[in-house]
Amino acid sequence: MKDKLEQIEPYRSLGFDQTRATATEVVMTLPLAGNRNDKGTVFGGSLYSAMVLAAWRLCEEKASAMGKSGDIFVKDSTIEFLRPGLSNMSVQARLSSTPATTRRGNIAFDAQVDALDDRNRVCATMTASFRLLDSAGK
């Protein structure tokens, strides 16, 4: 499944690296180099991209473990930036609830993502909802 991730341009161009991927947790790294803003800290857009991609990959891993396949889309997300990122970041995604079937027959996933600096301090948190569309693409 990592080859699918490699097809996503921001994953490659922003220097993200997936270091762990299971049905319970996905961890990615985001380098400070190449992702700095005008203040010399991690650019919020780069951090958001890494966080949403980690959560998306987690949903893929969980869907595969459940024997499900299809396209996974982000439905919504909320991010809170808690402190400036002054170093490379570790982005850790975990499911926050058990996946459930929606009334339309899709699978709903809810994820919690934390971005930690090199001192293991949480710099940002995200909650995000994703949908695995059924084969009819509803």
C-alpha cells in the first residue's frame, strides 16, 4: 500500500516518510528542511498535509484488515496548532472509534492525529473523519 502513498505528490515533494503502518497506528515523519515558513518553523500547510495523509493511510490499513477495499476520502477534519514546530516532526495517527457502516453503506472511520517535535511535545492535534465508499461509489 505504500506504493499508493508514493503516488501522492505532496508525500514525495514535501519529504514525508512513513515509518510504521499497521491497522492500529500509522507514523510518518515530516522534515523541517523544505517545510519552513517565514518564521523558520514548520509550515502549517505541510504539517496538515502530513497529518491528513497519516490518517488516510491508517484508514487504508484498517480497511484492508477488515477485508474491505475501495476508495477512501477525507470527509472533514479539525486541526489545532498548539506550539510552533521547531524541529523535524513525528505524526502519529490512531483510530478514535470503531469503524461503522453508514446508512448509505459506506464505512466511516474517525481518526486522532498528533504531531510531536523532537522533544516529544505535541505541537498540533487533528481529528478527522473518512469514508470508504462502497463499490457503487455512493
